[in-house]
Amino acid sequence: MKVTAFIRKTAKKNDLETKATIYFRLRDGKKDIKAASELSISPNHWSPEKQGYKDRVALVPEDEKIDLNHKVQALTRMIEREYRDDADSEWLGEVIDRFHHPDKYKTEEELAAENPPTFTELFDEFLEKHSLSEVRKKNFRVVKRALMRYELFIRETRRGMKDFSLDINTVTKDTLADIWDFMENEHAYAEEYPEIYATIPEKRTPQPRGKNTLIDCFSRIRTFFIWCYNQGKTINRPFDKFPIEECLYGTPIYITLQERNQLFEADLSMRSQLAVQRDIFVFQSVVGCRVGDFYKLTKKNLVNGALEYIQ
């Protein structure tokens, strides 16, 4: 079996504008098949013996000559390597096309490996595929936006990190500690770097976060990392070396029925949003309903004057 490259077109002696397509020919016994490639060359520069540029060719950059010669040799080797007994012209054309357009023939897994999703895209996939209530998804999105602002903050403040992006595979315990510091002081950075918060805004200006709030945020980030690990998105487990403490709460103080009634009867007409929150608080204190269940209640849950639902 032998593979050769050749051209079919000729040109006048001083004609350097005309281009000839380079063909490839495969011969094996009685089998003689040919197919065109996407490579081309001036007929006056072609050497049938070398199957590439002649030794002395003026007015053509050296790197251009080396590149074409390399491609002819590489395609020849590819045809030889993939040759099979039932090869025909259609097969040869496909091999040549795969040489010029390898992405057309890659599997989804190969393309995904070459173009891995960004940290933000992975987070969106997590929110789409992980079983979460809408309320919890909303809370996760708050954390996601904070992480996106962290990326902008690093690009803005760290020398040589203008293209910084979080990477699920390279986040370490030190990265997590840095994110903790950012989220703890984000209320101050909002004033110092307003352009970051104009790019990725919140409904309200970032407020100081207490330790319990930070623990809650990082518990969500850890859930995301665990999901990525379980789904085979990464083998990185940074939280193994970044333990999260349990939230600490003070001694609860229970209001009396009299205080609850006093709160319910208070005139908050000048603060309509606060009045809504007050009504929610009083309603939940009466029925003992969880927030997640509360948001799912409709008029259908009122049965013969009583509230009925499955928690």
C-alpha cells in the first residue's frame, strides 16, 4: 500500500497566482483511489518528487512552505495509519475531511473535555439538576452572585490576575479562606468598588455578614462542590481541608401572646413592606408552618375553615 500526493493543474512559467488543489492517491494492488484535499499550491512551486515545495522557491515565506510540507506529510501518515481493506474513494474523502475538520468527528464527551464549563455554568447546571425548592434556589443564587463578584474583585485588585476565574478543579482551602474574607467584608468593598456591584447587583446594598450567615453561605458552596464530585465533574474536594463550624445561637427568647397581639395590632401603614413581614411572622407563629411550606400554600389549603397541608 502506497499513498502519494499530486496536483493536476499546470500554469505558465511566471504565473504565481494560479493555485492547484493537492490530491491524495492510495494504491494497493489493483486498488487505486483518489480524493481532493483542501491544500493548494502554485503549480510552479510543486515538486512531484518531494510532494511539497521545491527546494528553491522565492517570494514565499519560509514558515508557509514548512507548514504546507508538514500538512502533506501528516495527512499522508494519517491515511496510511487508518487504511483498511474495504477503503474506497468515499472513505479516503472522509479521512481527508477529518484531517481538516477534526471537531466534526469528535464525540460529545471529547468536546466537553476540551471545552469544560465555567464555574458559573456548572453552578447553573447544579441549580437546574439538583433537587431544590424555589426558595432554596433563590438562596443559592445569592451565593452564586457573591462568587461572581469575588472573581471581579480579584481581577480588579490582584496584580497579574486580570483574567482570573474560579475553577472547580483548582479551588483550595486557601481559595475558600480568601472567599470567606471577601464575603465577610463585602459591604465595605461595595463602597470602594461600586463598578463591581453595578455589574452584578443585588436588590439591596450588601450588609455586614455575621458568622452564622457566612457558615450558611459556605454550607451551600460545599453542597455545590459535593454535587460536582458525585457527578464526576471534578475530583477536587477542597472542603475536606476547610471544615465548617456549626452555627451558634444564643438562648431563644419567646414572646408572650400579649406581645404577639400587640405586634399584630401595631399601625405599620407607613411601612407596608414591614407590615407584610409582620403578618407572615404572626401567621407562622399561629400555625407553626415552615417557610418552605408557607410559600406553597394556596386557598385550596383552606378546607372547611381550617388550614390543611402536608409538610
